[in-house]
Amino acid sequence: MEQLKDLGQIYSHAAEKFNQYDGKDFILPSEFKERVKEINTNTITYNDFSAVIQTKGSQRGALNIFLPNQWFYIASYFTDYYKELVRYRSLSLQVASKERLKALGNGTLTEQEKDALNSLDLNEESKSFLEKFITDYSWWHGAKTIDRGDFYVSPILTCAGLVNASQSFVADLCAFLADKQDLATAVVKGAEADSSEGQLRLCKEFKKTPLQQIFYGAPGTGKSYEINEITKTYPVIRTTFHPDSDYSTFVGAYKPVMTQVNLRDVSGHIVMENGKCVKEERITYKYVKQAFLKAYLASWKKYADGGETLNPQFLIIEEINRGNCAQIFGDLFQLLDRADNGFSTYPIEADTDLQTEISKAFSEGGEFSLGEEFNIEGVVSGYSGITEAVKEGRVLLLPNNLYIWATMNTSDQSLFPIDSAFKRRWDWKYVKITDAKKEWKIKCGSEECDWWTFVTEINKKIAKETSSDDKKLGYFFCKPDKNGNTISEDKFVGKVLFYLWNDVFKDSDTSLFKVGEYTEEATFEAFYNDDNTVNIEAIRKYLVAVVGDNNIKSGNEEGPSPDGNPSNGIDYTKYSFNGETRLSKKDLGYKIVMKYINEHSDKTFEELQKDLAFDERVDNKYRYKGVLAKVEDINGSYQDCFGDEQTSSDSVNYKVLTWWNKYNIDFIINFAKKQGWSVEKETE
């Protein structure tokens, strides 16, 4: 009786092993090169740290695929997983046809298909695994339907945390090595032997940390935060790429500056007055260093001043794919190819302006003087005189304490595509969407929705719609206002819903956005009323469609108790007032007061406060600081009881009470009725 292995366990085991891989360059073993001359009928040639595969049969002629040696190593880790996936697929075709598997997706087996499954020579556990494989793609991290020949690509790349668009050939290598276990083992052993070789002086804390890596993932996953946590005790120079970034804004260039110079007459003589030279302001040109050059000079200075242990210098590039990397880096691209000792493998010549600036900075008395004992001979193989060449600025060479890290939102990949040659010079670190456990809430009138619940559910819908993780929301995509834990309705609509409408769903399934009261049309403007305030009811409809009505909770409307104990027996009665419905006590009380203030804007603060003063029917402990209170009188726990700051006609800054509850709401309702305004209780 045949037995299937648990794909979930194989996946976890492979991922755990792979996570120990440090991503260093290595040379493929001779045994591998001698035996592998072709891959899938395509010719392969080898360099020291890379390989080139020449494809056949393209309308454009032969095309080249450039592979770093790391891809062979990565592929060798997942051969067991690949082989088991293929076994599962083969058995699935005995349960249902290709056409049925394509249509089935994450569906349910028919009774006939279940009978076919049960007839297979498998134990009960294996049958359960196979049914799960066919009907639950999330179990084995599948994306493409299993009728396809390349169904295995997504789970392998997900396990390895690789960018799907550029590195899918890893999965093909995995398929190639699956029945050549001796070659896969040779690759692993060769890489591990190379990685054990010693290096020159390195930053002690970062010996196994990539010199160049890109933190990538969905927007709001905390990529910048993670980098900041790692580097916060070290010197950092930070820059952000954008569409107008270029070499001069990244490295440096001459720029006009105002400078005081001696005034000269028409004959060129200095003008004197009272025995002193007369000065004038004149535009001159000065070389202005930008982020790369600042980090380059600082890192060499730290290298020269360091002892046995170096201090790192970080250059952080935010949003690296929002700029044209080829244009921005120019010939600096060559420097990103680092040798095992951490220095650039191939130094490049500096242009005259850059050479002058570097030479001045490194010279005796310069801002980044390297000193007489500076010596780096031998760090670049076959390059004699490298010490003076770097010191004089004639060549550029990255030292092994310069760390260049970057962030990249996968949702922005189409802005400026990064070519494969540039990509292979970086390590890629995937930042997963996780619950940061901040307990943030989305405000929706008097109700609220847990932010992480919303993120989890909307991401399922995004994944279904786009078949990708790129457009998903990270936990930090939207943050509450300062010192709070609630995301306001305005911020939620303006930042979250606008992104989901404009960047994710607008051109596909817009059913979630059918929230208008009088139309079935899906529109974004339905989230706003005619006075441009947010439409609470529309937000609620959207939230219910995403998370379900049971995940929309009523907020605590009672306010803080004066004795610090939580209130009990909350009354969730809803009201209608001034054309608005489903108002909580908090919202109702606040809107009544604001309507009165707006209609009596000529009154002083003292007059308004007197008009709105609580009467004896309201217990003292539920009067808080009054309906209106001066800003300076609101302190401690009472700060949570009041809304935004207002200014009276006599320039007094004050705030309006928002903590209306069952103990004081009748007062303000009676006040409204005295003004001739209608307030009605709503029935469910």
C-alpha cells in the first residue's frame, strides 16, 4: 500500500534548513560542471560565480538566462518537496481529469470523485492528504492549478522566499535536480565548504549579515522598521529613490551657492574702503556630496580608524524600485559585485570631479583623513597599488564595512523594473505580513472593527483577486492617530479604502464597493456625503462585507468612571438626529452641542458654557469637566472625554464633551428639544 508524505511537514523542514543559508557566493564543484552541460535541452556555460543558460526555439533567436550560483544551491534544498508534489499530482489525475482539476481549484470533490479517491491503493491518512492537496491549495502554498505543468513553481518559491517574477528558474532547476540527488548533494557540500573560508577584518556583529540586501514585501509590513531596529545603534545615512532621482542626486555634483567674494573694479583691482576689502555676494559652484559619497567616505574613515574589529556604516535606500536604478547607480553598479572578503571585486575609475573631492576628503587634514598607516594592499586580487589609488580617489572600491540596504514594496514593482543583473548582486529578505499585536481598531461611528481581523480578511480577498501577495496590506499600512489605538473613519477611507479601490479592485471585482444607499453601482465616492464628510453607513457596509457583522463591535460608550473602574450595563440604543441615523450616545451628544455652537458662533465661551451647563438631574460624577471646558482645565483621564479643540468668539480655546452615556444623555436630548430639534430613538 502506497503512502504519501505530509506536504506541510516537508515544506516546514525545507524552509527551516534553507533559512540557515547565508547566501554567499561560491564556486560550483567540478563534478557538477563536468556532468551538467545542458538543462532541459538548453546549453549551459559556467563562470566562477554564475552560469549562463542559452535557450532554444525563441522567435527572437537564442535568449540568455543569467543565474547566480546561489540558485543551484537553493534548488537543491527543495528536491524532496518537488518530488512529493509530483507524486500528489500524478495521483490527483487518477481522481479527476485535467479539465476538472482546473475548474475545481479550491472547491469540493463530487461523490464520484470521492469514490475514485477511496479506490486508490493508499492508507486512510494518505487519502486525507490527497483530498487536501486537491481542495486546499493553502496547505501546500499552491497558486497555479494542479492541472498545469508548472504548478510546483509557486510553492517552491514561497518556501524559499523568492521574488516570483525574477527567480522562477529556481523551480526549474529543482525539477532538473530532483532525480540527480548526488549532484544536488555535491552542490550543497561545495557551497558549505566555500562559506567556511576565512575573511579579512569584518564587523563582528555582522559577519553573517549580507552587505547588500533588499527588504521586500507588501506595503505596511514594517520593512523600514525592521531595518531601523537592526541599525539604530550604528551610523546610518538614509536616502529615498523617486522617479527624478539620478546619479548626481545619489553621488554628488557641482551646484550653485551664494558666496562672499572681494569686489573688483573694471580693471580687476580689489575695491578698498576704509582700509578694508569690500565684499559682494556672488554665485559660485561647489561640489555637494550626496548620500552615496557621504557613506563611502565615512565607511573608509571607519575602516582606517578601526582595529581588529570594524565599525559598520549603513547606507539605507528607501523605495529602491521607485527610481531608475540603472540611471542612479551608473557605473557604481560594478562595485556591488563583492568578493568573499567583502570588498568590491572590480574597482572602477572615478571621474575627475569625484576624484578631486575624494582626494581632498582623504588627504591629511581632510574631513575623512585616512592617515599615513592606511594600507589595503591585497584586498583586490591582482591589483597592485590599490592603497594609493583609493586614497587619491583615482578608483572607487567599496570596503567590507559599507552595508547598503534597501526597501521595496512589491506592489510597486512595475514602476521601475529592476533587471536581473542588478538583482543578483543583492540578497533578498522577505518581510511577511504578521500581527503586530497593537490591538488597533477601525472606528465606525459608535462601533469599531479590529484592524488585524480586517487585514486578515481583506488580504484573502486580495489574494483571490490578484493571485499574488504583492497588493496585500501589511499591519502598518495605516496607523492610528498619535497616542491612540483607533484608526479614524477619515483615515480609513482616505488611505485604506482609496488604495483598495484604486490599486486593487477598480478594474476587476468591485462588488465590495457597492455601498451606496440609492444605487447598485460600485463607486468610491459613496464613502462621502454631499458635505464631504465620510459616510459612516457606507463604511459599515464595506466592513460587514469583508469581516462579517459579528466582527463589528459596539464601542464602550460610557466613558471613564471617576473612580477608575470600568462601567457596566452599557446601553447600545441608537438615535436619529438632524438627518443622520444610527447615532450612538457619544455621537448624538456631540452633534447636538456642535450644532448649537455653530448656530451661536457670536457668543463668548462663558455664554456658551452657561447655556450648556448640566443641571441638577445629572449626577456630579457624570458631568466630568462640563459640556464645555477650557483646554487647560482638561487633564488626566478626562482628556479622553473630550473632542477636538474649538475656539470661541472671544478667542478662548476649549473642547466639547464626547462621553455621553445613559447617565447624562437625557439632559442633552431635552436641551435639543428646547431648541425645537427632533431626536428620535431607533428600533432594531
